Amino acid sequence: MKNEGEIKISTIGLNCPKPLIETRKALNKMELNQILIVEGDHRVSLDEIPQAMKDIGNEILSIDDQGDKWIIKIKKVI
């Protein structure tokens, strides 16, 4: 069952800066305390997205690096 407080986006196949742009667009549509789950495969974005989220004040809940893809969970707190 999907949690109403979670939104999932896929950035698989997208290269920089598109995964970060899509992450920011999704967060802008979300309510405070909702969770964004971002799935991707662009290696640079695996470092870039968490850093950008920390810089603007959102909380990184987890980073799951599965080798060929990754999943980042972000809590919108600002």
C-alpha cells in the first residue's frame, strides 16, 4: 500500500542537471513533511542531489546505492 505522504519519481536515463531539476520540481509541489523517493542511475546525481537538498535545508532520510541504480529518500522540511 502506498503511503499518502510519499511521492516517487524516476530519473532513470536522465543526465545532469535533469535529475536535480526534476527533484526540485517535485519538491515544489509537495506539502511539508512529505517524503520524496527519487530513483535514478546517473552517478553524478547520486552526490549532487543529497548535497543540494542539504544546502536548501531538506532532510536526507536514506541513500540506497544499488550499483546500477540508486534511490534517495528526502523529507521536505522547508
